[in-house]
Amino acid sequence: MDATVSRRQLLAASAGVGLFASACREATRSPTGIGDPFASDRVRLQHLLRRAAFGANRDDLTRYDGQSLEAVVEDLLAYDSVDDSELESKLDANAYDFERPVDMVAWWLTRMSHTRRPLQERMTFFWHGLLTSGLSKLAGDLRPLLVRQNEFLRSHALDTYDVILKGISRDAAMMLWLDMHTNTKEHPNENYARELMELFSLGIGNYSEEDVREAARAFTGWSLSREAGGYEFRSMQHDYGEKTLLGQTGTWDGDDVIDIILQQPAAEQYLAERLWTYFAYPEPEPEVVQPVAQALRSSGFSMREGLRSVLLSEAFYSPRSYRARVRAPVDLAVSVVRMLSLETDGRIVAQACHQMGQDLFSPPNVAGWPGGAAWLGTSTWFARVNATAAAVNGTGGRGATSIPQADPSTLLIEEPSTAEEAVDGLAALLVDGHLSEEVRSFLIEFALDGAPDWRSLGVEERAERLRGLLILLLASPEYQLA
Amino acid sequence: MISRRDFVKRGVALVTLGTAGAALPPVFKGAFAVRASDATADAPGRTLVIVQLAGGNDGLDTLVPYRDPVYQNLRPSLAVPESAVLPLDDEWGLHNSLASLRPLWDEGRLALVHAVGYPNPDYSHFKSMRIWQTGDPAGAVGDGWLGSYLDRLEAEEHDPFHGFNVGRSTPPELRSGGAPIPSVTDPSSYSLERLAPREAESRRRQTALLKLYEQFPKDTPYAALLETTAQDAVASSSVVQEAAGASTAADFPETPLGQGFQLLAQLIASGVNLRVAHVTLGGFDTHSGQVADHRALLQALGDALAAFYDEMRALGKERDVLTMTWSEFGRRVEENASGGTDHGAAGPLLLLGGAINGGFYGEPPALTDLTNGNLKYTVDFRSVYASVLEQWIGVPSEEILGGRFSQLNGLLT
């Protein structure tokens, strides 16, 4: 099976995404299930933007209208040329204090919510869940180190993996998180060496305990100092002796370890699987991962090439990929902020994410957030619905910490003239128009609530019904999945 | 017997009939009414409370070999002085921050199991936790060792309160294929808030939302879990909130752990059929500054456990509730250069309850016979699990644990 040909065929079929307004009118109406979820180009676009960005609001759909998926993917990947100065000004104006965890989180959520480079933030978020570091070991003036790490991951988000690994191995927040700064010749600390191989590059089963010990020796002397402002090599603490790592013997240091690790076929396999699991679906078939691994290998571990391979893969747009992921709290919150174009400084969003069970910069452990079913608890379900309702109904109060009542009419291209148009228009935007006929009828009935027709409702009543539909769709099971 | 679908449907039906509710939307009260009346037919079962000491509890600082010169030598700055130990026998004593547990030891209601662990100990928090949570030293990703039990209960009869977690998401040891459990941090926010400014419209939206979950096609991986989560959330909300409003006889500490135990006590008092509950106390990864941090942690643990036991006794339920601690590993015998200890292996485990036959279980660890500087285990953790499953819960342990393990003899009176 030649994946490239299949991909071409797929993309050749892409004849533009169609006007959103007409898409609203032609919203899919399948009787029970949804058959092939990717029957329309618009759904492929919405799926792509849910995974590679933070969802698609009305403006996103309008902007990409008529473009092929390939063009959209290239546009997302080419974020370096996108001017994001408006976001930077907004962040400066909000004056975040990076010694306060809530401000750190609010700062990043605001980036995600208002950036014009969503793929860069998405990828930074991916790295935060893979090359984890957390606040638990950082107090006071050490906390900004984690923001510095975040900036590193952002600026190298699609770089080659050796650059990323060599950088993160010298990153102060990472070194503190995994005790690298205490790794001395006399007392090698295996913490970083172990996680480097287990979680960051090879996966369990592709290295031995002996490899962990040898790699730890190679990283001895990699330390920190306040004078240096971070990483500092202490030659007195470094073990210059011979080490044997993954079958290769030499007087290796930490960078050599990374080079040797990335020579292993297990490395591209592992990374390809992590990318696939995050962007497409968990436990992928080997034949689906293989082209991604190949793209990484042949490009010298370019993350840009690896990601492009995922996003243009046929399997990325297969039924197995559709609604296959539970939206993480951060995903859910940011998607709602972007969908409703909410203006916030992120602090209230940080609070909502906390209630839903995800605090940026505080992953539960070195393995990051487990995701999937772990997001769905009863408490966190209440938090998801309550936060959604607050985003639509408004929070009351004034100033940067409040949210005004949403005006759903701004989500629709045209003022609906029937309850059907109201339901179909919002469903097309929020849940790909993929509602069962049963649910669609139920929502139409809900919108009318006994009124003979939509036009018989007053302006205020119509706005209230639209807000009701908006909350129901944003809190729906469909929307909890991505 | 009542199926999950009937259960929720009846709840929703009451809404459409217009059952009035005061503070809470009627759909919750309806669901509760159905559950409570059905539950009365059931004899209340025994409850197992799991306390996870996350981060790796230092066993030698908990159950102290206070006269062992090896201990003094390897822990020059950390060794608990004899004056700060509550001796239980000539060799072992409790850290005095656990003083609240001393009366329970004297009454014979506290069991201390020495040196619990497993072969080839793993020093990664993540992997060792997974091993304890699944009951499988291969650490395979799978159901939790208690999740399998919850699935079994679920197959017999649906009750959202078979399991309960104080926390945000289902702990892995209680995770299963088909039985999500309520996870609660703060009872006051454990409900749907108003979904509209107008009360009537808010209720209309809440009812409609549950309908969307019920009708969501079940052909995607998380669809069934979404539906049951929403339904259990709604069905458990008013029970939890009402229970949390009741006063308690015991004085629970103001710590998060104390408040968590208070909530468990209140739920048990409310009469729900709680079989397995879970609470977590984190912060045991004491690589540095251990003396003060660990003292505070043990104080919080001992005070909460004692208050919980007192409350169970006041309810006359102390023989129906068993509390068990675990931690992913103990710590290195020799202290490190930062006034702390690094990841270790075997450690003691504590079981508490009115039906417990108190005292020591298992062989004490030898501080002179270490592996990589760590204590060797003398009791396999699966022996403790097997004892709890067979003797307390009353289910066969072989299938759940993937083998037969010797049990702690006479753990219960």
C-alpha cells in the first residue's frame, strides 16, 4: 500500500471547504450514526483544526474557505511567517508575575487563546506533556525558569529532535525537576538518564538498566549555577571514563548519549507513536506509524516533517480518528474562548482548567497527563459543564476577570429564520453538523419550546434560546470529544 | 434490581411530571429517590478505604527501629531520637507525630505490616505506582485491582456509590471498564450550577443536556463512559451535598486529608452502599528537608485516621469499615546529602478498623541486608491484597491478582 498515492487521492478530492453559510444549510443529517464522518471537506478541515490548532471558529472557517487541506496544513506549519505582535502586546499589557503560578498559567492560556500561530502553541503543549517539568520543585524566584523552558519549547517546537533534547537536557527547570544538578561523578543520579530513555526517546524495553547507569555517568557534571544563570558544566564532577551505551563504547558525555539514542530505530518509532497518539488516536496500527517514523528518520528527526506526515496521512482522516480523543481541559477551555471570541486575561480560564483537573506547569508526574478516560470524572464533568455555561451566560462583574453574556448571533453567518436553521447553523459550527436525527429534532423542539415557529418569538426570547442551544452543544458529549 | 438506564430514566421522568425541588434541580432528587428506596432492600456491605501516600513514604521514619545502631549510623541527621518515638515493642515504635493512633494500637485495632514490597523493585514513582495500582509487577496497563471488583458489583446492580474517590479523577486502582465512580474534591461545587439566569430555563437546559448524553450514539470509544459519567454525576450530586451538610461527632482536622475523611464518614453515615473509597495524601517524596515535612505529613495522616475511626465508632460502624494505606515505595536507608532520602523499596503498611486483629504482621526488615541500599521486602504486597480481598471483601483473589498469594493469618477478629 503506497501511502503517498492514497494521500494524493485524498487531497485531490479536496475541492475547497465550501461557504460556511451554505454548509450550515446543508448540515449532515444522518438517521442514527454518522456513517463516514469525513464525507465532507468541511468536516476534514474542522477535524484538522481541532487537533492541530484549538478548534475552528467562524473566522477560521471563513479564512480557510476554498483551500485544499494540504494548503491549510502548510499554512499551519509555516507559523514563523505569521505576525503575532498583537498577542505579544496583549500579554505585555496584562503584566503577568511569573513568580505566581496562576499568572504563569493565565499567560500561557492567553497565548493559546489569542495566538495567530495555533500550531506553535499546540506543539508547545505537546512538548509540555512529553518533556514534562513541573512547579512542585520550584519556589519563588525559581518559578520563572519554567516560563523560560516554555519559551524554549515554543521557539523550537518544530525543530529537529536532537536540538530539542540537547536543549532540554540543559534546561534549568528540567534539571531541577529530574535532579540532574545533583548528578556527580561520586554519586551519579539516574533520574534524568532513566526518563530520557523511558519517556523522552526510546520507551520501555529498548534499553537496559546498565544503559541507564552508563548514561547517568555521561551526564555527570551537568549542573546549574545562579552566576551562570542556568546550565553550567562542572568538569570536576564529570566522569571522563569509558562508558558503554546501547552497544557503543567511548568516553561519552550527555550530548553523545542523545546522539546514540537517536541512532536507534526505536527512537523514531517511539516519537512517531507519541505524535500519532497525541494528534490522531491512541494505539495506532504499525502500518500507520511507519510512514511517520520514516519521515522523521529521513529528515534528521525534523518534527515539522513528522507532524506534516501525520496531518496529511489518510488514516488521520479515517473513522477511527474521528472523535477518538477526549478534549483535555485546556483544549476545551481554549476552544470555547476562541469559539466565542472571549476577551480575558486568562486567569478565569486558569481557574476553570483547575476545576476540570488540569493545571499547566503542574503535570501529575514525569509522564505528563494520562488523558483519555482520566479526564472524565463526575467532578470534572460538573466543572466542564459549569465553566461552559459561565462562558456563555457571562460571569457578572466587570473588568479583566469577568466575562460578558455571549451574543450567539455573532457565531452565525445569517440570522436564522427557523428553529431548524438555528440548530443546524450552530451544530455545523460546533459539532460538524453531526447530530443524529433524534437529537436534532429534540433540539429543534427545545428551541421552540411550544412556540408555533421561530418568528413568533421575540428578539430577547430568540437570543435566550440560541444561548440555550449554544450551552447544550458546547456541553454535549459530541463536543467533549475531539 | 435496576439497570442504569432505568435508573436515570425514572429520575428524568419525575422531572417531566413536575416534581418540585428546592435548591437542587428535581432531576437530582428524582434520581436519588429511586436509588434510596431500592437500596434499602440491600444489607449494607463492608467498606474498604484506601489511603494512598503518594511520593514514597519513608517507612523507617514511620515505624522506627529506634534502638538499631545501624539505623542511627545511616541516618545521622534524620534518625528519630528515642524520646520522639512511641515504643510498640523493644525494637519498633511509631513516630510520635502518629500519637493519635497509639490508643488504637493499644485497643488492638491497628495492624502494622512490615516491609511490604515486590520482587525487583522499580524506583520510578510512575512505574511503581502502576504496579501497586494494577496488582501486577509487570505494571501492565489495565484495570485497577479494585476496579475488577467494582465491575463485578456493577454487573449485579448499578449503584454510583459502590466506589467513591476524594479527588478529581478516578484513581487507577479503582479504574475499570464499566464502573465510573464519583470523584469529589469540594462537595459545595459538586453539582450543576445554573445553566440560565432564569430558574425555569435553567432546569429546562439541564434536563435537555442529560437527554443529549442519553441519546449520543454509542459507536465511539468514549461514548458509553460519557453517558455514565454524566448520569452518575447527576445521580450522586444531591446525595453528596446532603451528606456533606450533616454534622459529625468526631472532630476532623482542618487538613485536606481530614476534610476528605470527614466527607467519607458523612457519606457512610448517610447510608449509601459504599464498598471501596479512596483518598490521597501527597508530598512524601522527601528528597530534602525531610524532618519537618515528614512530621507534618504523619501528623495529618494520624489525626485524620483517628478522627475517622472515632466517627465510625460513634456510628456503630467501626467493624464495617477497614482502612488501609499504601505507598509506591519506601525510601533509601541511608540519608542523602540534602537532609532527605532517595527512592527506596519495601516499606510498612497500615491497616485499621474495628474488625482488625491488631499487632505486627510479617518479618521485620533487616537493615544490614540491603539491595542497592534499600530494604528487602518480606511481605509481597499481593499477599496484603489477597488478604483484604478474601477476608474482608469476600471475593476470590486469584483471578484479580493473577495468582495465589499467601495471606496474612488472622488479620480479622
